[in-house]
Amino acid sequence: MATSRLISKIKRSDLLEKEQQRSDLGFGTRITNDTTRLINPNGTFNARRENVSFWAWLDIFHRLTVLSWPRFFLVVFAIYFVVNCFFSVLYLFIGVEYLQGIHATTKMEQFWGAFFFSAQTLTTVGYGHVAPVGMVASALSSVESLVGVLGFAIASGLVYGRFSRPIPKILFSRNSLFAPYLDINAWMFRMINESPTELVDVRVEVSITRLETLPDGKRTRKYYPIKLERSQVNFFPLSWTIVHPITEDSPLYGATEESLEESDSEFLIYIRATEETFLQPVHARHSFRYKEIIWGAKFIPMFNSVRTEDIVRVDVQKVHEYEMMPLN
Amino acid sequence: MATSRLISKIKRSDLLEKEQQRSDLGFGTRITNDTTRLINPNGTFNARRENVSFWAWLDIFHRLTVLSWPRFFLVVFAIYFVVNCFFSVLYLFIGVEYLQGIHATTKMEQFWGAFFFSAQTLTTVGYGHVAPVGMVASALSSVESLVGVLGFAIASGLVYGRFSRPIPKILFSRNSLFAPYLDINAWMFRMINESPTELVDVRVEVSITRLETLPDGKRTRKYYPIKLERSQVNFFPLSWTIVHPITEDSPLYGATEESLEESDSEFLIYIRATEETFLQPVHARHSFRYKEIIWGAKFIPMFNSVRTEDIVRVDVQKVHEYEMMPLN
Amino acid sequence: MATSRLISKIKRSDLLEKEQQRSDLGFGTRITNDTTRLINPNGTFNARRENVSFWAWLDIFHRLTVLSWPRFFLVVFAIYFVVNCFFSVLYLFIGVEYLQGIHATTKMEQFWGAFFFSAQTLTTVGYGHVAPVGMVASALSSVESLVGVLGFAIASGLVYGRFSRPIPKILFSRNSLFAPYLDINAWMFRMINESPTELVDVRVEVSITRLETLPDGKRTRKYYPIKLERSQVNFFPLSWTIVHPITEDSPLYGATEESLEESDSEFLIYIRATEETFLQPVHARHSFRYKEIIWGAKFIPMFNSVRTEDIVRVDVQKVHEYEMMPLN
Amino acid sequence: MATSRLISKIKRSDLLEKEQQRSDLGFGTRITNDTTRLINPNGTFNARRENVSFWAWLDIFHRLTVLSWPRFFLVVFAIYFVVNCFFSVLYLFIGVEYLQGIHATTKMEQFWGAFFFSAQTLTTVGYGHVAPVGMVASALSSVESLVGVLGFAIASGLVYGRFSRPIPKILFSRNSLFAPYLDINAWMFRMINESPTELVDVRVEVSITRLETLPDGKRTRKYYPIKLERSQVNFFPLSWTIVHPITEDSPLYGATEESLEESDSEFLIYIRATEETFLQPVHARHSFRYKEIIWGAKFIPMFNSVRTEDIVRVDVQKVHEYEMMPLN
């Protein structure tokens, strides 16, 4: 009795153990349609959350932060225009005669007169050739100038947030390679920091995900973290070739071009580093699908250290360059 | 002699050991009134610190940061109004004749004239149809414009602080379940990230707290961290079901609906992650009391990966959905 | 030969080992004047670096950040005044007739006219009842308005920096106690978070430093980290009593009131936590000298959990309260 | 068969092991021109990435953040001037008669009139003695004031970014020394924090890099992390002498002045700490080449703790001072 109990206990903890080793990175095992890529080339996840509650979906700060600059300025300009329209309609409603200095006859002229007065109030320029008279117009313009000041406080915050956001500009080689490596082969890719901001303490994790057929014939998605020759560098001033030597304990041992395609293999890359201007953490993701692998090739060196010079030079655009070389 | 010393030494370090294992999370063991919840559903602690010194209590920045947006704008507007009143009283005191351009006869008209001049000065609109003349009024208005500029500097800071504050929008399943799990049972709950900002490196810790009766009949509060099938994921693009398998070494081994109620059981959940827009850490807390547990049920899958599509889709609102299923 | 080499190798690495254990926290062993406190009650170091280079000493941002609020506003006001004086002298130099709208006869009136115009330009109020005419005055005022805008950009940054600076408001018990603890004694102190911002993941390190007499009669300062019953809590909503049980391996074993005084003992406390509004790290330091120890006392509970209520209440000001109790 | 497999497996993992130990810090082994320094005295890398894509190269925020203050203000002033010129040309194009209040006859006068009106609009001073009339001029000035407000939002962000950037001001001793240490020798250097901001949790890593001749006669660059007597301090209120004892397992064992020069030796120093004003991480790099080593010297104490005083004083400028002392 006691023995069986003990065994069951061991079994349970085995179970726990095994589950903990299931390094699926958070995608789960049920994504088995083999046309799906898990991580897009730009590093975003190839997944969509639907039916999100309105406020969570809105998240203005996040959206205005990740917008491209031209779109951001367009949005700001549009809001500026709309707010001015809103206030000028209110001024018209009060009566344009309470904005002294506007000499307008048609409705249109009155609107634009009020519109430009509103713009001058919102941005706090306040030339004063048009100015509010009477309680109501004065009160409205004093509210509008507060709105303006707060609005541009928000704009300042957004602009700072956009500027200071830690986005690494890492350039990845277009392809990953299966290359000869010592007396075996290795899978490798190359990357370089394109930004003038240095990256330090760079760590790389690579997982391979593929579909496997279970004994019962069902296909399931499996994940394997793979060992790298080197998974961390202190400094990253030059290029770095990340190498996974295909030893016998590698999940890629014996893999062929066909087997990778058949199993819908994808290499998931996760990079963490610290950027040096503000010492903020930065992350980058990338993935190579089986289609982006070159079999039997090696990267061409990117840097040439001329003896007569006192500085090491690297040509960033060479990161993609490789030459064919038979595998071992 | 030496032996007894050694024994005493061992006893002491045992003592230390034991105390270190007492994972009470910081609540202590004396909270034994069984109507008290330790963590509120919104993640705050169900505790109040009283008799705090005035300045510590005030902590304006914190208070204005955690206020809801409508209240925040109300506070800003109120301060704007009060400061304008204050300055307009000062201008009246100096004499409204030193504000050229105000044509007021009654006291009330004078006050509002001064008030709107003050508003124009504070927001630095400065139309100029009203302008200060003479030493004193000019000096006061130059001080007021400085106050305005600094005030809106503070407002800018607050607005940025509010915007950039890292608040995860994690949606928890309304109930946690006791569900069949392999050939045993498990306690589980489910969660999904509702925000468009991705969360990475998500770690979960779960503790169970309950009242226990000591040999001497006194009731004391105990805390047990519980083991999870998986306590960490790298990425969190989809939902995540957190599972505690009820093996023999689980504090829930043999628990029943009645025993959980009798012992006032509460599951305390603590989540740490990194949000990806600014790579800031985010925390979330949640708790399930015994009342929020469903016995014999399992969650219904939330995502459907249609073969003809190239993206994985998840319906966020399904996070709460479960179906009944007999326990093992 | 080889043996002696090996021995020497062992000796060396012993040496290294020992040095690494010398947990002097960075103060060094030569501070032996026994009237010196290492950490002041407000947490600063009782040390001064002299002869620092001018720019390192200046470090305006740091200085204006740590200034008290009244002083900060005084400095801003003083700078505002001086800059206005500077520009008004320049305007006078150009000729006050180029500022249309100033009707001044005496030099003093001219100065103040220029001064208030300068203030209106610097804060960008720009009423316009005084305005620059001619090339030089216009150019100067356009430069001044740029200076104003940049200046208040700096002020905004400073104000935000001051507000968002992570300062924990931890209230320490006035005294630390030697109290009975189980069947031995313990040294303990108590603390509570006074701020409305919660602290999480609070870790405490305590070292004791004291003067010891070397075999050669020279006195040297030694540092010992001491073991705590509990050195970390996840949450800190209530008070926390930090306890060091005086077991036989404690550096306090056998210590008396006299021995602590004779050896100029000081308990150095270092606290790290995360504040929850912005999830920033916060640090606090504190120290108890031998004079601030009560022998034979224990703390009085601070919180009363009334059965009829659904919230736990703590009286912050009770943190200092203790009652006498004979030691074991 | 199985045995050879096992052996090959071991060989492979050896291989991996060895590669992982190759602590080249990210510089690679091919930089073998011995006139090259890897880390410049100011901490930057002596490497250049060329042919970077335009937008990565530009990275305005980073560039304007690391610029010196005089250059930063020059750039801001230049942008201000150019933007004003741009808008004043537009106003001239619309017709200067639409800016009421400008009494200009020559083209030049018109340009400057428009220029100063533009400056008043951009900084939102808006005196109003010049003001736009008509649709087009009013529209342009309302756009310009928006540009102004956003531009100064950007300036505010930049100024705050520059101010809050964590740059440690660590003063390193001009030379590193080979000094007698106990009964052996040690390599050491000294440093002190010059800034009024305290540094805590300071960690130091030192590597030595040198050219070595491979068995095949080719020269390659090797990197060795070296062990320090102490590599971490909690607090850094005073100076800190970092010591590497030259035991038999040190890569410097048996090194001479000539051998260091011949092998182009460079000591690479990497410091991580936390600054205490904002509790931000700070990094510093430094390097000592063989030319900056003094053989047979020791540092002179920097601090004098006068018995009659209650504070410890350190003279920062003494950090470089040493006296000759024969090596063991």
C-alpha cells in the first residue's frame, strides 16, 4: 500500500516535471494548421484577440505611441481641427458679436473668424486683435485655453513617450544557414545593431517549433529550446553570428530540407538587451521559417581591420552575405 | 555538554528554517475574522493604515496619478477656478482701474473682468485687450504668469505620469475550477491579456491561505504556496490556463467544498510580467475565495484556428466559459 | 615541489575567499573613530567627498531634484527675476523707445517697463499693449521668447523628475529592541509603510558593524551581515517586525549593553522594494546605534481586526510603542 | 559502437563548453592589429559601423540626447531660425498686407516683419501688434502655432531626456598599478564617485585581452576574465581600490612589462551600479592599456578620519596618487 502510494507520488512529480519542461513559450500545442507562422518577420505575434472590451481596445496612449510619425502628426492635426470646429460652433452659438474685432458678414466668414480665434486661444498665442467680450464668451475662451494647455501637456507626454521608447534596430541576416562547423554542421544566423545607440548584455534564446505526429496519428505542435555555442555577449559593437551546433542531442540532428518543410519548422528567436543611452531594457523577436534557410553556406566576414588604421570598421549591409560551402 | 550545544544549535537553525518557510506574503497570522477577504477583486489589499502623518497621507502626486480621468480633470478645473479667483481678488484689491480695458461698473462685473484677465494670464493666452498698467498690477501679473507656466508644467508631468503608468489589463475568469486532470483532479483558473500591449515573461505565483485550528483550539491563519503545472511563459499572446494538480503533497489534497468554506480559504494570485510598449514591469493581483470556485467543471477552448486562415484568433469574452464535468 | 605548489594554490584561493566574505558594504576598515556614525538617521552616508571637479559638483539636475519644494520654487523665482533683469537691461540699452506702449519718464520707470515686457515675453503671455518695434528689439524679444520656452521646458522636466522620484516613506520604530523570542532572545525593530503607494517585494539586509581589537592591539572596524527570521515579504500592507534571533552563531551572542557601547556598535539596515504606482525600485537605509537600543522589551501589536468589520486596520503611529519584558 | 557514440557526444559537449568559456565580450578574435585599442578612454568602443540605413543612422532622439549642451542649444536655435525663415517666406508669398500692423516698404523690411511675426506665433507669445487678417494668413498662422506647440513639446521631451539620463561620473585613477599585496603581487586600480548622487550595488568586471601566437604561428586575440579580491560593494560613498591578486591561476602570472607590451595587453573594465536619485541603473566602461601601468607602486590613502570630527572626509583629486614600492 505504502509503496504504491510512493510510486504514485513519484509519478505525480514526474508529471509536474515534464509539464514544466514543455517550453511552448506561451503559444500552446493546438496551433496545427501548417500555413500559420507564429512570429511575423517584424517580431509581432501572428495572433489576434477579438471581442475585447471597448476601453481595453482603445488604450489611446499605447495606440498613439506605436503609430508611425506621419500618422501621429495627422491624428494630432485632425484633433486640433475638430476641437477648433467644436469651439467655433459654440462661439457662433453665443454670437460672433461677442468676439470683438471680427468684421464678418456672411455665416462662413463668421465661422472662420471664430475658428481662428479658437485656434489662437487653444495654442495660447492670443494675438488679441480678436478678443472675447461679455461673460459667456470670456468664460468659454478661458475654458478653451485650459483645454489647450492640458491638450498640449498630453501631446508633450506622447511625444516624449514616443521618443524615449526603447526600440532596438537590429538587422537580421535575410536567411539562416546550415553551415559546416568544425567537423559537424551547425545552424546559424547573423545580426548587427544598426542604431547609433550601443546595446550591452545581449542575450539570445532560440526555440524550434514543429509539428509532430503522435502515436495516435494526431499532429501536435512541439517546442524545443536549442543550445547555442554562445547565448550572451557583454558588448555588441560589431556583428554577432549565433551558432547552434547540430550535435546528437540537438532536435535538428538528422534533419533535412524536406523534413523541416514537412514538419512546418520555424525558428523562434528572442533577444533581450540593454540600450546604453538610457540603460533601458530592449527586446526583439524574429523568426526563420524553413523557407528562409540556405543549406550549405557560410557567412562572409563583415569587418576589415586595416593595419594602418586605429579603428575597427564594419559594413552593416554585408550582414546578409554568404557563400555556398558543402556541408560535412 | 558539547553534544547538547550542537543539538541546540541544530534546533535554532531549524527554527530559522521553519520561520523562513512561513510564506505569509506579509499579512501575518493574526487576521482570523473569517469574513475578511485579504485581496479585493480589483487587486488592492483589504487593509487600511490609519493615523498617518499629514504629508505622507497627502502624497499629491500619487493621489492625482491614481485618480480616474474624469475626477482628475475635475480637480484640475477646480484648481484653475480657485487660483483665478484668488488672483482676481488680488487685482480687485489693487484696483481694477490698473487693468486697462475693463469697462466695469458693478463689483460683480469688476470681479469677472479681473477673473478673465487672470485666466488669460495664467494660461499665457494674453489677448491684451485687457492689460496691466502700473507697477503693482504688472508685478502681480508677471508673478501669475510664472505660476501659470509652472502649474502647467506640473499638469504636464501628471498627465504623462498617468499615461505611462504600467497597468496590465488582464482579464481573469470569473471562477476558478476544480477540474479533472489526467487521472487526478486539479484546481485551475484562466486569464487573457486584454490590452493591445503584449505582455512577455509572465510569471505567476499562487498561495492558498486558510484558517486552521491549532492543537490548543485557537484558530490561526496559514499560508501555503502551491505548485503550478507551469508558472512562467515567455509570451502571452493567447489565453493561459494556470493549473495546480492536486497531488498528495498539495495542501488541497482531500479538500471538499465544505472544508474550503469552513476554513475561509482564499487563493491569492500574484502576477509579474513585462509590458512590451515601454518594457516596463507590470504587476497584477487577484484572489479567488471559496465562493468563487466551481466544483467539477472545465474551461471551454477560446481560440479557433481555422485552417484556411493565416492567423490565430481568440475570443476574449470566452475566458469565463466552462462546462460541467465530473471530477475523478 | 608539486605539493608545495598545490598548497600555495590552496592558500591563495583561501585568501581570495576570505576577502570576498569581508562584507564591509563599501565603507572600508579604517574608520575607527568611535564617535562617527556611518549612516545618518535620514539614510544618507556620514561621509563627504571634497575637492570634486566643478562640473561634477554642480550637477544642477540632481541638486534641483533633491531640493525641498519651497527652496525649489525660490530658486525658480530667483532665476526668473534675474533673467528678466538681464533682458530689461538689454532693452534699455537698445532704447526703451523701441518698446512701443511704454510711457515712462524716469530711468526707473523705463527699467520696470522693460522688465514687465520681458516677463510677458519670457512666459509667452505677450499681452501686446507693449510690443517691440524695429529690428533689434524684435530680434531680442524673439530670442527671449525662445529662451522662455526652453527654460520652462527645463522647469517641466525638473518638476516631473521631482514628482516621479521614487522615495519610500517608511516609518521605522524609534528604537530597536532586545526582546525575548521563543526560548532565546532576539534583536528586533519594526517598520511600516506610511505612503498610500503600496510597496511589494520588500527585502531587508541588516549588518552589524563594530570596532574590534586585533591581536596586535590595533582597533579595526568589522562588519557582519546578520541572519533574519525573515528577510523578504511579497506584500507590505501592514507593519513588519524584523527579527534577528540571537543563536550561538550570531555575532551578537553574549553581547551586553556595555559591550555594544564599548565596541561602538551600529546596525546598518538596507531595504529594497518596488513601489506599486509606477513599479519603480525604491531603496531605504536606516541605522540603529547602540544608544537607540532598548534592552528587554517587546513591541505592542499595531492592528486590531474587529470581527464585525470587513477590513484590517492598523494605527501607524503605534510603530514606536513597546512594553518592558524580561529577557530570557 | 555505443561507446564511440558516447565519446563523440562527450566531445561535442566539450566543444560547446569551451566555446561558452570564450569570454570575448563581443569583440571577436580577429582584431589583431596591435595599434588598436578596443575601448577608448571615455568608455566608447573603438569601432565604427558603416553603410547603415538612413533612418537607423539618423535616430534624432539619440543624437540630440548625447550632444553636448552648447551644441544642443545651437541646434535648437538653428532650427528655430530656419523654421521662422520658412514661415516668413510663406507669409511674404501670401502677401505682407495680410499681416496687419507691419509698416514695411522694402522687401527686406517685409521679410523681417514677417519673420518676427512668425517668431511670435511659433513661441505663442503673440503680442498682437501684428496680427493676421484674411483666411489664408489666419490659417497659416494657426498651423504655425500648432507646429510651435508641438515643436516645444519635442524640445521639452529632449531636455528632460538629457537631464534624466543616467551618466555616472566615476573618476578612475590615471594609472593602474602592479603593487605588492600580502606575500604576492597584485594588479590594481582605484576609482571614486565624483557626482553628488550616491551609487549603490556597484559591481565590477575586469577582462584582460591580449594577442597570443597560436601553434601555427598566426596571432589571435584572446580574452580572460580576471578574478578580483572583491567585485561588488553595496555602497560606494568613498573610494574603492579594485585588486586582482596575481596567483598562479591568474593569466597575469609571470607577466612582465615587456610581455604586456609585446602582447598588446589591455584591461577592459565594466562597471554596473544603481544611482540613488532615481534608482536607475548606470554603466561605465574604462580600459587600461599596457602603457598606463605603473610597475611597483601602491596608492596613497585618500581619506583622513580626524578623531575630533564626526564625518569621514575624502579628497577626490588624490585618486591618482601613488608612491613607488618594490614588488615582491
